Amino acid sequence: MLLMKDIIDDHHPLIREISQPVEMPICQEDEQLLLDMHEFLVNSQDEEMSEKYHLRPAVGIAAVQVGVLKRMCAIHVLSYDDDGNISKADDYALVNPKIVSYTEKGSYLKDGEGCLSVNDDVEGLVPRHAKVTVKGYDVLTHKNVTIVARGYLSICLQHELDHFDGKLFYDRINKENPKAPIPNAMVIE
């Protein structure tokens, strides 16, 4: 089981390295790592597990964050109805995912982004695409998938795929004016 001690932070030089494509078919070791990464996300969003193991809640994690320079990431994004019940779960354990198309329209999270590898709060708006189409192999379903993602899921995917290129969310923030409005962008609560 992955724990916070397994996650490298933004002071570690590996976090800025370029991740390599995974050779397919995926080997057992890589598949297990991806499943462990996904389990970490599920546990981190479970109040009991999160408290017991001192996990920071997260919706995505890239392999580089556990010190493995491979193009793999896991996503666990829950959507809730008006009563606070889970209405939908977007779960992926992706191998070699890549953005194949995106809209010009921008988007950003109203309260900014965070990251398991960034221990400090970094204020500022992070410009992203409002909609992306991502293709990759999903270990959870053992299939090639095409994900058409909008809104929050789109931002999560872009955040994780940035890790493959050694990029962190705060690299995208406007340095002169971190809270400068992003014209015509969709604001995601």
C-alpha cells in the first residue's frame, strides 16, 4: 500500500525529469504499481483510511510522484448530487495516455490547484483547456480508452499528464499577477 512517505515532493530532482513511454503489453510490475496508485487515491478520499494512514486527499497521481519515470497515472474523480451522495466515479489507471485534441476555450479551478508533490499552498489561477480528448490504455478495464473530458476531469487529466514532462501546476500560473482573470475561461468551482 502506498503512503505519503512514498511520494516525492517538488524539491526532488526526479519530479522535473521526462517520463518514458511504457512498453506494451504492460508488465506485471507496472500494472501492480498503477493499481497501487489508484488504491492510494481511493483510500485518500475515504475519511477513515485517510485519517488512519495520514493520507492527503488526491484525485490524481502520476508514476513520477512515486519515483518511477514512466508515463502512467491514476485518476479517481467523484461527482456528487445535490444531497452529497456520489453520483458518478471517473476511475482510470492509464498507460501512455496522451491528449489527442482539445478546445481552445480555457478553464481553471476557482480556488487554484494543489498537488501531492507540492507541500506549500501556491495561490494563483492555472490556465487549462476546458475540454480534452485523451487516449491511452486503461489497466482497470484492460482496454484502450478514449476519454472525452470536460470541466474538473479535464483539469485533473491535464495536471497529471503535465507531470510526464516534468511540469508542475504552478509553472502555468501568471508570475506577475497570479490571480489575473483568464479571459473567456470556464470557472470550475
